Amino acid sequence: MKPPSSVDGSTLPEALPGAAPAERASAPVAAPADGRPAPGGGPADLAPPEHDAAPASGSSWRARFGNPPRRPLLLGLAASLMMVLGGFGAGGVLVRDPLLTNSALGFWRYGHGRELATVLIYAGVALMLWAWVQLGRDVLARRVGGRAVLTTAAVWTAPMLLAPPLFTRDIFSYLAQGGLALAGLDPYAVGPDAMPGIFTDNVHYFWQDTPAPYGPLFILLAKGVAWATGNNIILGVILMRLALLPGLLLLIWALPELTRRLGGRVPVALWIAVANPVMVIHMVGGGHNDLLVVGLLAAGALVALRGSSAGGIALVTGAMAVKASAAVALPFLVLVWAARLPGSRRARILKATAAGLGVFVVVFALCTLAAQVSLGWLPALSAPSMIVNWMSFPTGVGEFAHTLVGLVANVPKQPFINVARVIGAGVLLWIAVRQWWAARDGGPDAVHRAGIVLLAVAVLSPATLPWYVSWGMALLAMVRWSPRGMAWVVFISLMLVIVYYPNGEDALYNWGYLAVCALVAALAAVSLLHPDPLRLAAGARARRPASAVPAPVTAPARAPAAVPASAAPTAAVPAPGAESGTG
């Protein structure tokens, strides 16, 4: 396997031929003559870039790490520390904390102390959003390279490794399921309440009697963490995060080259996939096993595109052995494999399918044998469907239809939801088949379309949780993004963070709270492209745009001579996809 690509601007597809590495990393793209933003950036793309891709020998430590912008880096670090501190009082706290309970600091978990901790967490979320938007402006203006974005994201993420679970309690379920397997119980047949103890005591009541819906590879990992933890649940939370961290490292390893192959920009992809508050707060701070899934998906896609199709399918099979949803990417990697085989298209696809099935069976069987479990997790996959909320588009449509009918008749809700979910499944199947057929020539386009289907799975499944969106974004972050698309990423990312309260309970039906958060998210999205949208800067309201100043009255000028058409300036034509969300 080739060594990992450098996460700096030298991997950008827009690099200028023959330019020095630093010049290639930061060369600005001229804006089209019609005033629209240039591909991959806004009007600020014309700002002078900083050359941070190839620091000179003996340069300062900041240059070695890409010259990350100080203000976003420090604001995001402060935000992370605020959320960590607040998490000890208002996050996914333990039922009985061995450190804080009955101590002088115990007030932080109750009453006014808990309220202050909650305020601290939300202030940290807002501050991190602001830091992320500022970093995004630097990315759009090409003032920073990939290395600077990665350094900034690493500084923001590091404190989260020691935080209590934030906006979720799922990590306690992971530890309990690992404890069940370690004790010889079948985690696919019984729930955590089958083995009372410190792990089970902290599992959310909704999942107490629910079998594990995760694959054998994750059960093996959870079993190992439970073994190393003993009864120290605080150590268990930290070790579980560290056990999932290779997923983030795999994503970072694969991202630069995968971005180049999919036509995106490395700094933009890092900003969307790694520095995103959803990654920092939910995936790392919450400790979700989706972190392992996205890393294996990205790594598998890159390995397949490099020519090792069997290795790519093996890695994505590993992702499926954590969460079954990753299996959606396998048929697309089969097309990547088929494109390299001789013969007719039909023959190539059949050969690649047979070979891919062989790799899948071997890898999945090894994971199952190593975990010493059965295939009982397949029936347990229905467990998430017990979640009923509008984040799942079909479920939301069913709830809305029931609300309308409920205005004139008192009828049960569940039939509406069931019908809408069936329709959603049909739509999802249509999208998947259509995208697979469109990707039949293989190559990077197949990986791009796999990301589209993974995102569709997240929002059209019977149940959707905020971190499910990461499946598709693990691949879609690497494609070409317009400034407008990046602004939508800002809006959606904040909403995904706040639709659950810091203690893990959902806030999806607190409409006043959601409305306020949506206004803040919209303001942040606008400010990515238009700094100071509310014109709060000193003197901003007093200044008038040049177009508003009346022109002086002068004598009529003689009409200029006609300009030949051949001499008229020609407006630059923006590149295809410059105005589309994901290229």
C-alpha cells in the first residue's frame, strides 16, 4: 500500500502545472467576469493566500503545522474546553459518579450547578460554530491549506477524548454490550438489563432490553474494551473513544488522495469532514461507532480506486461488520473492480460480483468467528426502527399526515408512519438502483454515487439519528463543493448537533427551541459568505454602498464610437458544477 498522501494544498486538483509546491497549494482561482464566485470559493478567493503547504527548513512550529489561523484555533479550543467542563454536569453523566458524587464539586451535577453546566455547553457549541465559520472563510479565500485545517481540527478534537459523553448515552450501551459478550451472553439475544452492573445502570432506559444492532467486528472491539476496563466506567468511556479513533485516522489518511480523485479541494474536504462540529462534538465527543464506519468506508474506497479492489471490499466489509448500512457501498466497489477486467460489461460485472462475494464471505466469517457470535444481529437490525422522529423523512411525512387527518378525526398514528416508511423504502430502492446503474463504468464516479446512496439511506431509513449523515459525507466531502453548498453544510451541521440535548434526550419536538437554533444556524450560514451580515461592525450602518451614492450631474457626453464585437471583453465561463451543491 502506498504511503499516505500529504494533507496539504499540493494535492489540490486545481494545482498549477510547473508551480512550486507552495504556489500550487495556494494559487487563487480568478473569479468569473460575471461576478459569480469562482469554483470552490467565493469572492474572497481573490485574497492573497498564505503559503503554508511546504514550510521551509528551520521554520517555526506554526509553519510546520501549516500556519493555522490563531483566532479560529484558539476559539475552537476554548469551545471544546467549555463543553468538556460543562459535560461533567450536564452531559451524559453517570448515575453515580465516583469522582463528583458526594464531593465538594458535586453541586455541578444538580440544581443551579447543572443549569450553569448546560449554559456552558451551549456557549461552547456556539463558540465552536463561530470558530468553524471563520476557518471556513479562510478556506474559501485560500488563505489556509489542508495542513492548517487539520491542525486546527486536531486541537479542537483533543479535549473531547477526555470528555463525558456529549449529546448521547450510546457509549454506555457499547460498554454494556461488550460486557455481555465477555460474560458469555449473546448480545444479539438479550439486552443490557440481562446483566445488572455499573455498565447497565448507565444505559438509557430506552435501550435496556434491546439486543445489540451492531456487527461482529464491533462486538469484538467492545468486548476487548470491557475486558480492559473492568468496572471502571470512566476508563471504559475513554478507552472506547480511543478504540474508535482509528476510524478518524483512516479518514484523514484517505482524504487527500480520495479528494484529488473525486475532484474536490483538500482544505474544503477537511473542513467539511474533520473540522465539522458534527465530527468534533457528536462523533468524538459522543463516542459513536459510526466513526469507525466512516474511516473504513473512505479507506476502502481509496484502496479500491488504487487498484486493490479485493482490499477495498475487505475494508468496506469491515465497516459493514460494525454497522450494516455500510454494505450499500459494496455494489459500487464491485463496479470499480469490474472496470479493470477484460470482456464485455456484463461479463466483467458478473466476474467482479463473484470475486467480491468471495472476499465478503471470507472477511465477514473471520470477524464473526473472532467475536464468537452468531448471525443473530441481523434480526436485531430492526431495533433502531423503534425510534420515531421526523429526522427520518418518511417518518416525518407520516407524522405530518397524521397531524392533518387528526384535525378532523381521531385516528392512531402508527399506520400513517408504517405506510410512509414503506413508500420511503421504495424511493430508497429506486435511488440506489438508479445510482448504481449510472455508475456502471466504475472509477471515481462509482465512489461519488456510493456516497449519494449512503446519504439517502441515512435520511430515508425508518429511523435517522444525527450521526447517520456521516456515512454519506465520508465520501461526499471529497467532491467539488460550491460556496453555497458549504453554507448549507453550516446550517445543517448546527441543526444536527442541537437536535439532541446535552444529556442525550431528544429535542426534536421542542419547536420554539428548534426555531431559535435554526435562526442562529441560518445566520452562521450566511456569515460564511457574507461577513457581518447584520452590519454590526463599527460604522457599517453609516457606510453606504458605492451604488447608492448619486452620480454628479455633468453635461451630456458624446456617444462613444461602436466597439467591434471582436474587441469586446469576453466574460469568463464558470466551470461546470460551480453553482451546484456537491458538484
